[in-house]
Amino acid sequence: MRRKKKTLEPRENIKTSKVLEVECGYHQQRDCPDREAILFPTNMKLLLLLLCLGLTLVCGHEEEASFERGNLDVDKLNGDWFSIVMASDKREKIEENGSMRVFVQHIDVLENSLGFKFHIKVNGKCRELYLVAYKTPKDGKYFVEYDGGNTFNILKTDYDRYVMFHLVNFKDGETFQLMNLLGRTKDLSSDIKEKFAKLCVAHGITRENIIDVTKTDRCLQARG
């Protein structure tokens, strides 16, 4: 019998075949791509996942921290609130017996206006007041009569935890600023308070004129 002649693969092909076997491992296919081609899709998925996660966190933080003035959903401000911190460039207005030392209890969202139910202390006793602030032609600004004329707007809010107001009072040819931090709960985190403090400083109110009222008598017993 004539022996069948064995065909040998060129040395170069044998080397390539072994490299593919090592690179592919369990893939068991001769036309397997190299390692970079195998790993590339996995790496890309991981990078995209991390990118999406990062964008979600950033967007969430921005939404929590503030809002665009034109995008304020005023209806979400309706409900109970607590006075947390107040500030003024005329400090005596927010000290004991100051006319602007008011403790907010509730905000009613009305048609083109906001109703504020709050308490003040007169001779050591809590007195309930209710004022209505009317929307002005200026976007986001309201006007209310109390110890003179007052215009105010909302600087920052996340609706569920806090809201920050900036008010300008004018009476007898003089003006002063008042800023208020209200919370949905009786107190707020130090981070939110610090954010408010920085906002006060940005408006020209010094830290010495910022008063945290959470440890004082805020007429909570009169809220009913």
C-alpha cells in the first residue's frame, strides 16, 4: 500500500494557530479575535455605566440645590413650614422683640398670591398673624405690607426640605434686607444651613447677622 503523504502546515501558520489558542482560551475557535477585541466591548460598557451614574448624581444634586427662576413650581410650596434661620443687614429687626422675628407655620398657594400664617412674640406671648403677598409684574417677585412695604422672591428650594427667601423692606425712606430659611421639619442639616449662610454673605449680610432660631422659642406650642 502506498502511504498517504502527510501535509505539513507552514511554520508561520502553526505559530499563529498556537497564539490564537492561547488568546482565545475557552472560545475554541480558530478565527478568534485578539484579546483587545474581546475586552473592548466590556470596557466600553463599564465606562458608559460609570458616566451615566456620574451624570445622574450631578443632575440630582443640581435639582436638589436650586431651580431656574422661570421653572419655579410655586404649587409645591403649599403646606406646613418651620422657621430655621433668619438673617438681616439690620440685625435688631430679627433679634428678640424685633418686628421681623416671625415664625412661619404655613404657606397657602393662592391665585396670583401667597398666604403666610405665622407667629410673633408680643410681651412674651405668641400672637398669630396671617398675611397675603401679591405677585408683582416682575417674574417671581411678591409684595406684602408689613412694617412697611416688602418685596421678596424665592432664591432656592427643593420643595421637600427647604426654601430660601430674600426680602427687601422699605419704610420712611430707608431699606434693609431680610433673608429666611424655612424647613419642612423642625431643623435642617448643617449643609443646608451653610448653603444659606453663603447665600446671605453673597447678598452682603455678614455671618454675625445670621441667627439660627431652632434652639429658641418659636411658638411651636401655638401651632395647633
